[in-house]
Amino acid sequence: MDFTLTQEQQMLDEAVRRFVEKEYVQSGQDDSDQEPGYPLSRWQALADMGLLGLLVPPDHGGLGKDMTDVFVVMRALGQGLIREPYIGTALVAASMVARGGTDDQKSAWLPGIAEGSLTFALATEDCDRTPDPSGLEMRDGRLYGHKSAVLCGDSADWLIVPVSSRSPDDTGTRVFCIDARTPGVSHVRYTNIDGQRSAEITFDGVPVDAANELCSGGHPASLLEWGLDIGRMALCAEAVGALETLLQQTLEHLATRQQFGQSLGRFQVLQHRAVDMMVSVELAHSVALMAAAGIESGDDDTRRRYVSTCKAQMGRYIRHVCEQAIQTFGGMGMTREFEPTRYVRRLLAISMTWGNTEFHIDRYSEHMQ
């Protein structure tokens, strides 16, 4: 896999960075109190740029790009601390529908994703924050159970839900797209440490339409795992952008903050700290590219190994860089209003989403065994 950006990818990177600078950095507004947790005008702007159709096939109104393009976009978006359900909708849901959906499902959902009229959320995690279909079961065509920590689950139009079937002739995992407005679907909304919204979602006798099952007759559990790995890779690419911004903010602080008549950057111990942070950021960049290569390889074993390695290592790099940044900023680094602290909170949330370091070390170990 060639990671040298093509001219088209360089243009894409520049366009997204300009968008982030204008819409997120320069605006400097906390719009988390807006409904549905982000400005709809900005979501539509992402659609107008073609970013919501990044992985949607061209015959359904998208761009049909690959994982290198995803890395380029998410790295740039990571510098702006986006709150939109971009990963769940434009990357994971679009990929899963394009790969495991029927022709009718593709025609119904993919154009809506690309144009920004439909949003999706992944209701995959149980109370222990691990993807597990056993938290939900289907009896007599109705869905019962509970899912935790569903990102943007309070505002999504559709929920992607893994289900453990308990029918006599089927005891495996199935994956359904559930209309979030269906009677029996209820949610309790809360705000994460990074300002994004999540929801606890309960399914109480929700009727399930067989026409909305993904990968029917195929391997839905593998489809779900593949989609989650795309989401994990995208989160790691977003983390790279956020880490780069946090590092830059730290270096600017060292260059401008005065102590004992000279800038902090003149002290050797702080120079060493900055170098250590820079090494961690470069390593994070490398493992995120490795995860993208694993998905592009098309081999399931390679993908699992590379993505879990990346997510496990990324958690360590995030912790190191965030701790060193807070130490450098001193008391300011502990305040909620301080700009770099917003990046710290987002990075910590990324490290815990869809499996933390310990989860992915175990996943990698199980695969090796």
C-alpha cells in the first residue's frame, strides 16, 4: 500500500483542513447544546463537499474512495474536534450497507447517507463497553434488550443492531437496521467527557422487519466486525490529527511562556519532554497508517491484527502525550475552559471507544492463539 499522497489526495487534505479551520477552529463556538448536538448547516456542508459519500459507491451518489482517503479526511477532521456522527454514518454504516446490503437496501440508504438526509448509529456495546450481541435477543419477531454508550444514538435516524437469535432453527448473530422512531425504542441521553452525545437505548418488544437485515444468509458477525474495524481505524486517524494539534499548542506554550526571565522552551528538561511527545505523535501516525493498510489488504486476519495493534498502541500514545501536555501547561492544563484540555478530553474518549487498550491486547492475543 503506497502512503504517498496523490495530487487528488493532497487537494482533498487541503480542502478539509480549510473547512476545519473555518468551521471549527476560527468559530470557537461550543454548539453541543444545539439539537441534535451539532449544527445541521455544518452537516449539510460536509455533504456538499462530498465527504459524507466518501465510501459510498459512485453508482449510489458517492465518491467510492479507499482507506488512505479516510485517513486523510479523519486526520484533518481530528484537528477540529468534530461532534457530528461522521464515523458512524459516513464510514461504518455506508461501508456495511455497501458490502452487506441488498440492492433495495443500498438504493434506500446509501444516497441518503451521501446527501446528508440520513444518519446512523452503532448500538453494539453492552454495559462493560465491549461489542457483544448477547445483550439483545429476538423472540417471535420482536427485539428485547439494552445497549449502552451509543454514540449519537439520541439523534440517529437508524440504529445498526447485532442480535442473538433464540429461535429453534437459528442460534447465531444477526445484524439489523432498526428505525429509531419505531415504537418500543427509547433512549436516555447524556454527554460524554469530550462533549459528544451518547445514549442508553432500550428495545422493548420492537418489531423487526426482515427486509432491514444486513448480510442475510451470509456472515453478519464478520460484516459487523469489519465495519467496527473501519470505525476504529478512523478514530485512530482522528486521534493523529488531535495529537498533532495538542503537540503544536504545547510547543507554542513553551515558546511564549516566560519564567525566570526566559521562555520555558529554554529549559532542557522541557525540551526533552517536547521531543518525547513528538516521538509518540509520529509513532501514532505510523500505527494509524498500518491499520489503514490492514483494512485495504482484504485479509481478515491481517485486518484484525493491524487494527487491534493500532488501537492498543494508540491508547498508550494518547495517554503519554496528554499527560506530558498537562504537566507542561501546569494548573491551566486542568481547567475545562482551556483550549488544549478539549483535545485531551477528546483523545481520552477515542482511546475508550470500541475497545480500549486492554480490550485490543486481549483481542490480538486471542487471534494469535
